Amino acid sequence: MNRVKDKVAVITGASLGIGRAAAIRLAEEGAHVAITDVLEIPGNELAIEIQKAGGDADFWHLDVSREAQVEHVMSEIGARWGKIDILVNNAGISGANKPTDQVTEQEWDSLMAVNVKGVFFCTKHAIPFLRKAGSGSIINISSIYGMIGAGDAPPYHASKGAVREMSKNDAVLYAKEKIRVNSLHPGFIWTPMVENFAKAGGDADAVRNALNALHPLGHIGEADDIAWGIVYLASDESKFVTGSELVIDGGYTAR
């Protein structure tokens, strides 16, 4: 308890999946949580759930691909709690799953607008608040596919590689201001995005079993597996950790 007590945490894409789990765990550990997402109903429901459990959370509608919205929401969050200490850049989409020579410019650009520009915009407009607070932690959710290839979904892989390198560069840029920046690399996690991917394969159970087999531990992960990693990187327990990659993948990349 109280691992991030009185810190203000902004989480993008927080209505479902990893973002939702992170919001719950950070609130349990004492943070004031800003839930941001384009999905308003589950986002508002999550804020109410956290409040009923004794935590502190509010919801803001946010399309991370629109800079004006990002700037406005960051300003509102900063005004709501007087500061921002933690930014979790979690919002992301999976995009087109076809060979590179078949991906259209629009498919490429629409994914990059969320997965890469979204990280850029949110970091850009959170930094002034972290700087004012005197320190901070930015946690960028990349993927195992920001580190290795799988022969599918080229825009997604490219975007997660970009997030990995953005994290390292920003870590160097802002280290003197005690602002830490790290990337987190999940393996397959059973979230709505992965569940939809499994259903698109026809036999969701068969797809899940195939995904389980990819991980040496024998199963894919849960959203909480990533949420606890986020809590660690958000807390002062990781005060000497910046520019690093936290891989939580059931052994996937160890093979």
C-alpha cells in the first residue's frame, strides 16, 4: 500500500485492458488517477468503481492523436490535482495485419497517429507539469514486438519500435530534471484487443491455446501482470531506473 501515495497519474487508453488494470492498482497504492480514453462509458464506470473502493479517480475523454485535445486535458488534470507526477502512455491500436507491400498510406498513418504521435503529444504536454513537480516518471507501453519481429502487422511493429527508442532518447533528455522515462514490453496479454484478435481467427480457444504455447511459462499473461510493472516504474522503488526496458512476457523473448 501507498507505493505511489499522493502522486498524480495520467493513464491513456485506460478504460479497458492494461490501462484499466493500471488505474485500479495505482489508485490502490494511493495515486490520484486520471483515466483518459475515447471510450467514455467504461471509462466513467471505472472512475466510479475506483471511487467506491475508496480511491481517487476522474475520467477525461481523450483522443491522443489530437494535440489540442491532449494539451487541454493535461491542463485540466493539472488544475484538478495541482500537479502531474506519472504519465502512462498506454493508448494503442493494432492496425492492419498484412504484408508491408500491401499496407496503404492511410492504414500506416492512422496507426502511427495513435501509437507514436500519441506518445509524443502526451509526453510533450505532460513534461511541463512533471518539471514543475520536480521529478516524474513516464512509462511508455511498447511491446515484445518493439524488440523482435514476428512477420506480421508491419505498422504495429514499427510503432512499438519507435516507442522503445523514444523512451531511451527522452530518458537522456530529461534525466537532469529527475524525470525518468522507461518502456514496458508485454508479451501476449489477454485484453480485449488480443481477444478480438483471437476471435478474428475463427476459433478463439484454439488461437488462445496457440498463443499460450508461444510463452515458455505455458500461458499468456493477464492485465495485472503488466499493471504491477507499471506500479513499480511509477514508484520511487525504481528511482535509479531510466532509459530501460521492462520486459514482462512469460519468457517469450528468452527463446
